[in-house]
Amino acid sequence: MVLNALGDNAEDVAHLLEYGGWRGLQHNLDACPVALYLRTVVTDVTEAQVGRKRAKVRTTDGTDVIVYLPPAVAGFVVAFDVGAYPRLITTMTDDNGDVIDDLER
């Protein structure tokens, strides 16, 4: 229900996320705006990962739950990853404020 509340299409989802201040990283399961939204609005979620088709959340009791994204949210995620919503994109910076463009793993 929480994901359906984001809107009826990708544009609605983007507007609600922007209004709520949920900005994130492209191509990042843990730090996309939808993952940040889930961790904020669902009180018993401690972790959230959002892909193009589904989300995985971990609850405070350690249970992992996988849910399929509604079409509007899935459309937003795809569009966000290709740069359609630049106002929702944040960038990683180092301690000096310089953009990190290559993360070491």
C-alpha cells in the first residue's frame, strides 16, 4: 500500500518524492529515492533495496520481505536511473566536497 500511495504514474511518483525531499543515487539499490522513502515512512523497516521490478525490505525483527513494484513506481525507477528526474539525483562526494565518480569496492 505504501508504494501504491506514491502515485498513478512515474511523474506522480517523482513529484511526491521531490516534495518529500527523497533524493538519491542512480543505479543504487540502497540509496535510490524509493528506498529512502520506504525506510522513512514504514516505521518497522530498517533496510530497503529497490530494483527495477521489486523491493526487498528488512523489518526490525529481521524478516526480509520482497514486494513487486506497482507499474508507476517501476516506471519511475527505470526513468530515474537514466536521468529523467535530475532534481532527485544526488551525487557522492568526499570529505572535501569533490564528486566521487569511481567507487572502489
